[in-house]
Amino acid sequence: MLRCKVQAIGIDFGTTNTVASARIDGRVQTLKLDPKAENPLLLKTLLYFHDRKTAFYGQSAIDEYFDRGMDGRFFQSIKRLLPNPDFTGTSLFGQHTGIEDLISIFLRDVKRRIEEELGSIEDVPIFMGRPARYNLDSGREGLAVVRFKKAVELAGFNIDHVKFIEEPVAAARSTKISVASTKDPKKGPITMIADLGGGTSDYTLFQDKGDGGIHTFSVHGVPLAGDALDSDFFIAKLNNSFGADIRYQRPFSSNILTLPTMLVKNLPKWHHHAFLKERTTWNFIISLRKELVDPDQKPKLENLITLIEENLGYKLHREVESLKVRLSELKKSLFSFKSYPIEIEFDVAQKEFEKIIQETVNQITKAAQDTCKYGKIYPEEVEVLQFTGGTSKIPLIRRELQTLFPKSILAEHETFTAVADGLAASV
């Protein structure tokens, strides 16, 4: 345990990973939140409950989930539920648990891990990251802000010592740009930070004023990023394998029905798979075994039942995410997911994948254009384009943003730790 003077803590609670950094005696260092993980600086934002009182987090959540036969409740991407007014909570082993409760359980463990390394942080300033935009709808945005603040309080943080800062602004604070502006050598270059994570794509347009301060022209973002790209792939290539096109007929009815829209919409959303096992939804899915119009669709229904019954949502998600990573480097790769009776395997070309995600990428890059518009800066005036976040590795996104900012130079950043480091550097 460190015994130096801790001046500030930065916590980047992400959709996919959570990172914490500390400013100690004037220097920022990223903390090892998960020694069991391949990268100990990254605590995967995962929660696994084997029973009501036994929870696991990060890499341990994955290990325990599979070791225990995928029994229990597994939650991921819980941050994305914050702006959803339709989600008030879920039944966790017979007890209602709200989204604030789920997030607070995770953050309480983050606090414990930080204190194991640093000692008590009760009186230490905490800088907590939040997206530039949780949602483009103002009502949903406000709901997310209120819920997250409540979750932080429930987690045991001294709320009087907590300040919430937009994640791309924090990333900008951790930036070290060695070039000068072409317009004014006394100032730093006009810089666009593209913070592209799992749940949101956030942008900050700023300039180092040369006197130690930063002028922020604008901050903007959209609730679309890596998870949305994964969902695009699922809809295009996997939906029908899990029964999205099923047709059924209720007893004593002449109407031919299709799978409810709510259920189809939840299929590509890995973080919603746990809720498909809620009693009413699950009973409906099982009843379809006797109501299928086309017997040839039975294997698809059995795939869906197996996916839910055996809690395979995260395992399937990892296969999709792994394919996405491979296609960032390869021109073609094999997608394979097998768990009896599910047997899915096919090749995917990089160009096909890019065509599938193109619409979402357009919205992500449009947000960068809007950031310039709000900051009253032409894209041609941007001198440095700097990426952070795992989704920034997608070649199509990189190409389109570099085309949008034709006169900018590309500056690489710490992909996963920049936000937490910038938060810890805050004053």
C-alpha cells in the first residue's frame, strides 16, 4: 500500500472497461485495478452474481461465470442502461434491483480496490468521468445524470468530494502535444480528441493557450460506439439464426404472428440478454415450441432457447467482438460460434463488415462534424486529430475521420487510460 500524498483520484467508469488513476505528489499514475486480468490496468465493467450475496467483478466475473456452468446472473454494459426510462430494474434472485443499485455495487468494489492500493480516500477529491452525451434526448440525458450521481452516492463515495467531468475533456487534459499551432506559434494546435469507447463516441475540440490553460471550443458526443457496431453485425448476420424471423400461431387463432419487436430488438444487445430470462418473456419463448407455423424454423427457436437458458450471451458477444478486432487487421476472418445445438460458422470479409457498420460510422463521424460546428471551427482548421478508446482502432472510422480533417496530423494516445489519467490531473 502506498503511503505518499494522494492529491486526486480519477475514475473512468466505462461501458466496457473501468480505469482509475491517482495524482500522487504531483505525478499521475494508473492503478492496477485487476491483477487477474491480462492488462491489470483495466477492470472489465462486468458483474456476475452466483447468488444474491455473492458477486464477482472484472476478470473474476468471467472466470467464475464459466467455472460455475454459466449459472446465475451476468451483467455487462450496465452503463448503457442509465438513460433508459423503460428500465427501472431487474429481479435479482427474487429481489428488485434498480440500475443505480447495480452500478453502485460495481463502483463500491472499485472503491475497495483503490483503497487496497492507496489507503482511505474519504477526504481525497474524486473526479468521475461521464460521457459528453448519454443520450441525444434531453429527458433521457437528465435521467442518466441523476441515476449516475445516485449510484456514486450509494457506492459510498463522499459526494461532496466528487466532481463529474466529461470524458473527452479529461482525455484532452492528459494530452501532450509537442507541435505548435500554425496560426499562432505561442499556442498549441487546434486539436480534436476522438474518445471512441464501447457505449459512446465523444469529441472535444480544444487548444492549449500556451500559458498553462486550455481553451475548449466545444464538447459533443453520441450514444453510439463499439457496442453499436457489434449490434449492427448481429442484426445483419446472426438475427435470423436466433429466430428473429420466426412465425407462430396462437391456439384458436387464425392470425400468423412474428416475434415481438421488443424481443427482436433485445437480441443484438448483449447487456439485455439477462432480461430475456424474466419469467413472462421466458414463458412466452418456451410456448413457441408448440406454436411454430413452419417446422423448419424449430432449429432457430432452439438456438434462441439455448442462448438464453445457458446464458451464452456474453460468450457470443466475445466472439463478435473478437471478429471485429481481427477484421481491423485482416481482409477476411472466420466467425464461429458452436454450443450444441447452436452451430454457426461463416467467413466475413473486412469490406462486408465495413458495409454492415457504415450507417453507424456515418453517425459517429457526423458527431465530429457537429463538434466543429458548435465550436465554430472549420474541419480544415483542425491541426491535430487524437484518438483514444478501443473503437478508435476500427480502420473505417480512422479513415473517415482523417478524411474529415484533411490538414490534421494524427497523434496516438493511450487507448484505454487517457481519460482516467486526465481525470486525476484535474484541479
